[in-house]
Amino acid sequence: MKVLFFSTSKNVNYLQNVLLKLEVEEKGALASIWVDDDEYVAEHPNVNVGFVTHEKELILPFFDKILSGCTAKRLLELAPKLVEKGRLKSLTVGNITVEEAKQAAEMMYTGRTIPVLPIIEWDEKPIGDGKVGELTMALSDLIWEDLVQRHTGSRFLMCKRNPNGRICGQNWCCILKSESE
């Protein structure tokens, strides 16, 4: 984990992130998760992380030791729509252990450039049923709809394969597109 000052403030000091990425790649992995000193899941080195439990509770780690990302915060503002529809039971910002996280029904990264990216495997073991989760995609839809509504006329990421704007997850085929195009 980064020292608290760099973990909770937006900065351009990515050296520790880069060194971790190199270490992860040397071990044959694609990504990593930072765990805090108390053994709770913190974040991915560049984005926030979230989980949906089998009880349909959305959990994001506390922001006290990590950067409170704009996309993660916006997700927490939009997720009550899924609670109102009965698709999610609740949402929580709280501690989650590595073992609890690995037992989650769904896992996702959240960040400005992705905005919601499903994670289906951790340490070569499936998260949930090993498929992209229905609630992760519903949360992704909420974020994309919000982006489109709030940024009409501006340029935003759009997947070539999915005209509704959802990232397909099969390829980095996404492009910038104008509403007028």
C-alpha cells in the first residue's frame, strides 16, 4: 500500500504503482489489489474496487486509506436506483477482507477511464460463477447513462460493438465519439 498521504490525495506520483505493475507482470498476473495493514481490501493501484455479495449488497472499501475516486462516489449516488427497483438489497462503504472479497458474487473496478470493469477471476479462481455479473453490468449502465446525460454534446468513450455505450469487455475497441456524430 502507498503511504497514507499519497493514497488519499490525487497526485502524479505513480512510481509505486509502476513498480507494483512490473512485479505483478513478472509473476504472470494482469492486475493487483492492495490490501491495507489491517488485511482489508483497499484498491487497485489506479482505480477503486467494488463487490456485490451473494445477498446483493454493493460494498466499496472505506475511503479513509484510499483515494475516493469520482466514479466510485458517483456509483454510490446512482446505486440507490437499483435498490429502489429491488435489484440490489443495499450499498455499503466498509471493510471487506480478502477472503470475503474472493467469495463475492461479483467484483468490479471503477475509475474514470473504465468506468465499471467486471472482474471475473482472482488468483486463478472465479469470482462468483466466473461470468460478468448482472448487477455489475446494471451499475455500468447507470454510470454510462449518467455520463451521456451530463455530457451531452461533449466527447465521451463509446464502444463500437455496443451502441448503447456499454464497454463490451471483449476488447479495447472503444473510441471517443461526439453526440453529433
